[in-house]
Amino acid sequence: MSNALVVVDVQNDFCPGGALAVPDGDAVVPLINRMMEGADAVILTQDWHPAGHSSFASSHPGQAPFGLVEMGYGGQVLWPDHCVQGTEGAAFHPDLRTDGDLIIRKGFRSAIDSYSAFFENDRTTPTGLEGYLRSRGITELTFAGLATDFCVAYSAMDPARLGFRASVALEACRAIDLEGSLSAALEEMRLAGVDLKAV
Ligand code: VGL
Ligand code: ZN
């Protein structure tokens, strides 16, 4: 049995001062750096959008950030422009250890967002992470990072349905908490069989 730590989106734009800052987001960095030492494999994810991405409110005339639109694949929250490929905002937090085994980028298709490290928001387009984990014999996943109620939650619920064991280290996560999205995400994760490790 082999375990992987999956570090979700610990990028400048999700930290204080960033374009989509998660309150206290940078507080997870020292804890995650320590968690990396005990893992058999370390995988980092990076939100990686082209300019003009369809999840940006700026791409929808008349819409403001944090509004909701219908996208064909379902509801999509509109975000401020963030994690644009190659920008400082898309870079990992400068204090985060990035000497992990794999960096998986997501959200790079203009027409579709990807919260999960496994599938894009249509829930069917794969990122390739499942195959990577299976070919390395990894069966257990621990998630940490940003944001608890979006990319961490979506990333942790997919492996549960794919047959991996998944847990979330809540202490090493921070949330956006948009209109109750944190409590909703915690409940959904519980129902999906994700082991929530207490703060
Ligand atoms: C995220 C909103 C938009 C996240 C990414 O990392 O949780 N949230 N893109
Ligand atoms: Zn994004």
C-alpha cells in the first residue's frame, strides 16, 4: 500500500495579495512542507488558465466575479482573472517545496474549468492523474491546499469513486467559503466517503 500527498493549488493568486486570495491561504505552506516528508509520493496541482478563460467573469459581458452562469456542462461560478499561465500569480507560493514527483496542471482548456485534479468540470474529461497513480501502485491519497471548498473538495471526491482511499488534512487547507460553500463541501465530502482529518 502506497500513499501520495496531493498538494492542491498552493499558488500566489490563492494567497493573501493574490487575485483570488483565500483568507489565510499562505498559512498552509509550512505544514504542507512537513507533510511532504512522510509521503511515498508528492503530487502538486497547479491551476493553469489561458488568458480569457471561460471561468473568468471578465469573459462574460455584464457578469461580475462570484456570479453563477450555465455552461453546458452545468453551473459555473465566475471568478476574477487568476492563475493565468506563466504569470507570477500562477506560480507556486515561494516558500512551498516544489521538489515533488509530479506537477499536474488543470484548467488549461479555454471552454471548461477544472476544479478537480482528476476530471474537468464536465466530470468526464480526465487529467491523466488516475493513470499515473495506478501505474505507480498508489492506493491512498491525502489532500491539502487551496481551496477546501472548491479544488480540494472536488479533487478528494473523485478518487473516492474511483476506488482509492482519500482523506483531507483540514488543518492544511483553507476555504473561500462563498455563501456556505465550505459547510456544503464538507458534507458532500463526508457523503462521498472522504476521510476528513480534524483540525
Ligand atoms: C480554485 C476557483 C477557481 C481552487 C481554482 O483552487 O479552489 N477555485 N479556480
Ligand atoms: Zn481556476
